[in-house]
Amino acid sequence: QLPPTTLQRIDHRPHNMNRPAKSRQFMEAEPSPTFEEEYLDIDHWPYRWGVEARTLPTAQRILNLFKAFLCDLLSKRLARKTLLTHREHLCILGETIVQRINQKPALRRKNMVPVMMVFIDEDGGPLLYPSQSTAQRSLDATCLKLRGFLLDTKPASG
């Protein structure tokens, strides 16, 4: 008998040392989501933004606009890295907008497209703190794309 510290293989199938054996749990797991499904899975963002209960409906309207924009970006068949960069910038922008709406509660009742235009102008998005010029330019590029999308497509008011 082997000492207790030595591991024994329970099954007698041949074992390929170059590839780990798949566990039954792994084989029976749900199929992993596609890139597009993961890319559009942003419903949890308001919690990441620290949204207050009274601001949740407003955050949902922002998410709806962001999802429409993300779908538009997907249709352009951009590189995954580019898509993910834009997605992350939208999360940053959403957090900033929600924080500012919390400071000016009257904005909650307004149409979100004009409210977003307050934060996204022809120069780009809100300033990042601490200021990082490369990161700011990248965020601005996403914000300008979003601005163009919102002005060109006139999505539902949100």
C-alpha cells in the first residue's frame, strides 16, 4: 500500500501528461458565454457605480443608451481589444454621470441624451482625476464616438 502522502489515480484510463484530465464537473458545466454576450453584460454596472436606490431608474436609462451604443460598435466588427476599451470607458463615464446626477437630483427626471451631452462635448468626456493625458485621450475618443452615435441615431430618450 502507498503511503498517505502519495496520490493515486482512481481511474485506470491512460493519462496524457501534456494535457490535464477534465473533471466531470468541468464537462457538465454550462457552456461559457460568447464574447458578444459577455461584452453586452453590463446590467451589474450600477452596483459598481455605487448607485443609490433613488438613482437606479436613471442608471438603467443610461445603461440602455450604452447597450445600444455597444451593439453599434459590435456591428462595426472592431477588434476585441478596441471594443473592450470602449466598454471600460463607458463604465467610467456612467459612474461619473451618476455621481453628478446625485449632486443635481433634478437631472434624474430629464431625458438622458441631453443630460449626457452636458458631460460629453465636442472635446470629449469628463476630466479624469488624477489627470493622465494618455488615458484622458482614450476616454475622450470613446466619448466622442458615443456623442456621434447619440446625435446621429437619436436613440430612445432613455
